[in-house]
Amino acid sequence: MAHQAQIRIPATYMRGGTSKGVFFRLQDLPEAARQPGAARDALLMRVIGSPDPYGKQIDGMGGATSSTSKTVIIAKSTRPDHDVDYLFGQVSIDTAFIDWTGNCGNLSAAVGPFAIGAGLIDPARVPDNGVAVVRIWQANIGKTIIAQVPMTNGAVQETGDFELDGVTFPAAEVQLEFMDPAAEEEGAGGAMFPTGNVVDDLDVPGVGTLKATMINAGIPTIFVNADAIGYTGTELQDAINSDPKALAMFETIRAHGAVRMGLIEHLGEIATRQHTPKVAFVAKPAAYVASSGKAVSAGDVDLLVRAMSMGKLHHAMMGTAAVAIGTAAAIPGTLVNLAAGGGERQSVRFGHPSGTLRVGAEANVVEGEWAVKKAIMSRSARVLMEGWVRVPG
């Protein structure tokens, strides 16, 4: 009986922040998969193990959550003043779909270390000891990310004492600067606030009229107040993800917000944008016990934030949503800023289901519009496995 042999492709399995993904050099992919299209999507879905009607991704590298169903393609950059181009694909677990509309801020922390290890950075730019500055072009959203990667004895330093809530073990700190993070989304005109307002009334059938801050920064995000939808902001994953009515409500909010933001023209298009926009709910500081059992006191945080990713409550916080949180917190009058106490601020520490995270951003008014030059946060990254992935040819 004839059978289909497997092909093997050089790949690296990496953790970046609170996510994991399979990283490829563009040059290592089969030729048909080196450009956008059905061949590339089919290959990457097969690598991850999607679509899987069982929702487990047993026959692939995915981990059956939005945080672990991710692929990354890295190439030397042809753009001036950039080292590498970084393309991110969010793979749906149970449907045959890869969303290329946004970035993964967590995996952004692994791009610099991967690029150095993969020989994609000019050796003259990589010190034997100290910090290598890797200039990344984020191809999904057309933005620059600057990664500061620690080096020790000519190799990327991966171990260290930097702790990140949502990640079990400490590692080396990688600082990321998201330059000019207001996302230039199609239909949104590149505006940070596509509606022109820092707070809008968002009419959501079956839910009501919600106060909402809709912002394009890091990733398009719709912020609502927790108490307006029956929550406290201290919820952990099970409180949301075990409730089908709640999940349907968040998807309805997401769809109507996406229309208001100009990301889609009609509600039916939302199924083609699973990765963006995000929906998050905010609340003033309160004490809770994180998913690890760690106690978070009201005094530990400036506000509470919970965010949805790929239809489920995220176990910690997406890095791109953290950029949106930091940016919105820096702009007086947004729901994020008000939950944090209002006024002008250059950084914010927020509570999420796994603990706390600090993100910084500086906002100012340029020609009557709010602008943020960069948002800064620290993550960590580590190579988990390297070699070849195998897929049926």
C-alpha cells in the first residue's frame, strides 16, 4: 500500500513571555510555503495539529490553548535600520484558519534570541558579553520592536532571576520597546482612537449600552468596565471559560466593537478576525488569589484587567494587550486610566489571572491627537527544543 512519507523542516520550539510557539527561518520552509497562501497555511496548521475537532492538538506541536497554538517566521530584513522581519500566525485550534492580522507581544521576546541563534543577525551587532540590540520589523502590523537581549560568553543568556507571573521558572530578562505602538489597522486610518473618542457608548444587543475605550495600540483592543457586565475584575479562567453564555457575550461585544473601530464592515466578518480585536474588562484594585495560589493585594496593583484571546479568557495577559493597557493608562479619561485612578502616568502595574505585570508608556498630544512614542515592558524567553518538525509530505 502506498503511503505518504513525512518531510522534516528545521524549527525551534520556544517560550516567549507566557506563550509558546514554533519558530522557523523563512529560508528553511518548503518553497511553496515561503509566501502567503494556502500552502503556507496548510503546512503551519499541520505542524501545530489543527484543525482538531477534539480541541487537543494531539497530532501536532500545539498545546490546545491560544497561548500555545502559535507559529513564527523570521527572515533577514531588507528594511533600513532593521535586522529581521517577524511574521506571526495565530493558529485556530478547531477550525482550518490562521489569523495573520495581529502580533504576539509575548513571542516578540523570543524573536531576538531566536534570530541571534539562527545566524540572522550581523555578528558585528552582537557583543560576546552585554546586551545585543535587535531591531525587529513586525510584519503583521508594520511596526518596529527593539529587543534588548542579554549575551554571555558569545551566547544568548536564557537563565537568570527575572520572574514573570504566568511563567513557572525564572529566566533572563528581555526588555522590549514597542515603537509608535498605535496600530495602523485597515479601515481605522491609523488613528489610536478610531472613533475619535477616548470613551464611547457601545450598543451591544442583548447586553446593553456599555462605556468602552476602543484603542489601536499594540493590538486593537476594546476595554469595558467589569461591573458593567457583571464581573469584579478578580475572575480566573474557569469563571469565564466554563460559562458558554459569557463567552457568547464577549464575542458579541467584540463583533460590535470591531464594526465601530472600522476593522470590519459588518458583523458576519468577525469570524475571519479571530485574533483581533481583543476584548478586556477593567476594575479598580482589589485583593484576589492568582491561579498559582499567590495572593495579590489591592496595594500591589494600580488596576485589574482580564482579557479574552481567541474566544477564551487568557491565563495571564497577552503582550500586545499589555501594550494597549499601558498606552490607554497613560491617556487621561480612558476606562483604563480611570480604573487606575485617573490623571497622567508613565507606567501602570495591573493584576491579571496569573499575578501582576508592569508596563510603561509615555503619551503626549501632537497636533491635537494623542500619540505614544513607545511602550516598554520586560519579558523572558527560552529555547525549549530545536531540530526538525515532521509533517506528512
